[in-house]
Amino acid sequence: MNERDGRYRQFVEASSDCMKELDRDGAIRFVAGLGCAALAPDGVERLIGTRWLDLWPLEARDMVARVLDRAASGECVDFVGARRIGEGPTRWWEVTVTPVIADDALDHFVVISRDVTERVELQASLESIIELLQDRLNETVARTANATTRYGTLMERLESEHGARQALESRLASVREQLAMANQARDLAEASARQAQKQQAIGQLVSGIAHDFNNMLQTVIVSLSGLQDEAEALTPRHRRMVTYAVEGARHATALTRRLLAFARNQYAQPEAVDLGDLVAAFADFARHALGGRVGIDVLRQPGPLPVWVDRSGVEQALMNVCLNARDAMNGFGQIVVEVGERIDSQRLSGHPGEVEGARQVFVSVADGGGGIPEEVRQRLFEPYFTTKEGGSGLGLAQVYGMVAQAGGGIEIESEAGVGTRIRLVFPRYAGPCAFGE
């Protein structure tokens, strides 16, 4: 196996999906990817030579056979199916079958499977909640109708029994209160149902986008790796450009992990990180990502600056803050990034074990823009709030969520006509790490 094949295999095996290559008869001749652990817990080698159709339960094989027939005719086919491995629980898989054509004839199939059990179960739970809320809404409507009937009866009695007017008025007040409570309960049930449907739609949308984006990134990364393998044929400038492109693709891959985490398909992976080293590496990439008219100066205190964070989450947060700084300067100017350590004068609330005077590690991003108005500053980290035309309003909300998850906080200094400084502050990590004092 040459170096290129080895690099390609590393990319494939690092994927969270289960990737398989089938011959024209549907037999497995190659399998790799982290997702294969659920398919073959005792080792994927035993799958080689097995008909892919035989891995599915009997009731699903006719459907899978039709999928292979469609793919053999040149069509790329997607479907979702369930299967059970041994005595384990039933798992749901999102499968893409792609034919590979050589010399105008079918050569083999590429099958990519993704475990979407959690997404399917979440959807089922949401549907169950919506059904329960609908039942409660129906009960509320029925009670409202009964209360309305009682109200009408009481009004008739009021007209016919003048002597009992006061008692009836008291009872009418009680009925009115019950009607108000019933209407509030109905409104709450309807709002809860709408929110559940909205969350379900957002989760499905984000998961689908991240899945498709990740598939496209795999093609980009493999192509760029091929160029790196033939680096001697490139000029030094072209080699640098390819390196920056690979870094960009890796950052984009990290973004898909964040999107999948938002959709509850993946979760953050915190680790001990030297924030100074992370910022230095990020700045080299960001100088090219932000464009030639925006410069970045990095001021770093000497010594290690350990924090316990999700590396890709911090990189994405810094990129969001730097992009906002660039936009604040209309795409032209100098961004100053400072990373260092300080002594906290107050305890960070909500994080047991931190005492007054605790050591903190921070990274700040300062721009020379026009500053942030107070009314915007109050809503800066609010989800879906944006002052940019076409903006999503999620960038700084994700920054806030990442820092809060790491046990830190965000400080903002802004002055009209001078600029803005956004400082991300983290507790200094005191545990064991690969870098020393």
C-alpha cells in the first residue's frame, strides 16, 4: 500500500460512518470507519466476502435488493432501515448506495452507513409529546365547552331567580375564573406543541446539512491530500496554498462536528489544551481566511496556559469573533489577539471548587471598528439576533455556549469610534497535561 492509499485509508477509518465497498454481486470486499464497531463488534474482518444483503433482516432484504438493482442501473440511492446485531437493541441506519462506473460499465458499489438511532428515537419522542399535548388540548377544549354551557345555564337562572342574584354572581365569578384558566392552559398547550415541532424541524435540518456538508468535505480533503503527495511538482507558493486549503477543510470538518452536536448527534470532546499554542496556530490560518486587507497581531504571555476545553469549539468561537471584528472594520484594519493569564478577583459563579483569587486564562480579540451600541450589546449573544443582512444570529450564541460549557465567561469592552474588545475567560486547568510549567 503506497503513501496515498495509506492516507486515504486513514481518512476513511477516522470517519464516524461505516464505509463499505461491494463488488458487482453485492459481496463486501472492503470495510472501514468508526461506525463499523456497531455493525461488527467482534471485528470487521469477518465481514469481508459476506453478501451485504445477508446483513439485513429477512423482512428488509427485498427492499435492499431493489436498492442494489437501482444502484446497478447508475442511480445513487438513499434510504433508512433498521437492523439488530446479535442480542443487542435495534439500531436505525441512514444508508447511501453509490455505483462506481468504469469503462461505461458497473465496477463496484460504495455504501456509506450512518447510525441515526438517536435521531429516530428523538423524533419518536417528539411525536409522542406532540400527541400528548394534543390530547391535553382536546381535554381543555372540552372543559371550556362545558364551562361555557354552565355559564349559559347560570345566566338563565339569574334572569328567572332574582332573589338569588348575589349567590349566582359569586358562582359566575368562579366560572369566569375557570374559563380564564382553561384558556391559559389551552394557549400553553398550543405554544408547547409549536415549540416541539420547531425544535424537531431545526434538528432535522441541521443534521441533514451537516451530513451532506461532511460528505462533500471528504472529497475535498482526499483531493487536497493527493496534491500534497505530489508537492514536488508544485511551486513553494502553491504548496503553502494547498496547506492552507487543507487546514480550512479541517476547520470545516470541525464545524460539522459542532453542527452535529447542536443536532444531538455528536457531543463536545474537552481536553487539556495550551491556549497560547492553540491561538498561535489559529492566527496563522485566520490571517489567510480573513483576507489580505485584515492583519492579525498576537500578543502572548510566556509560559504554558492550560485550559480544559473542546479544541475545535474554541477555534470556531475565535473564528466567529474575528469575523465580527473584520466586519466591524469594514474588511480593512488590524485585529489584536492577546492571550495570557490573570488572577480573578471574584469567584466565577456556578462552578464549585473555584475560590477567590483563582487563576484564569484568557484570550481577547480587539478591533478598531465603530464600537457596539448599548442596545445591541444587551442582546449580543441572544440566539437568532443579528444586525447583519442575511446573518443567522447563531455565531456569537455558539461562542457564549462554548465558553459557558467550559466554565468560563465573556467580557466586552466597547467605545464608540474607538473599537471593541471581546475577552473569553476560562479557569486555568490544574490537572495533568502533556505540557509543563
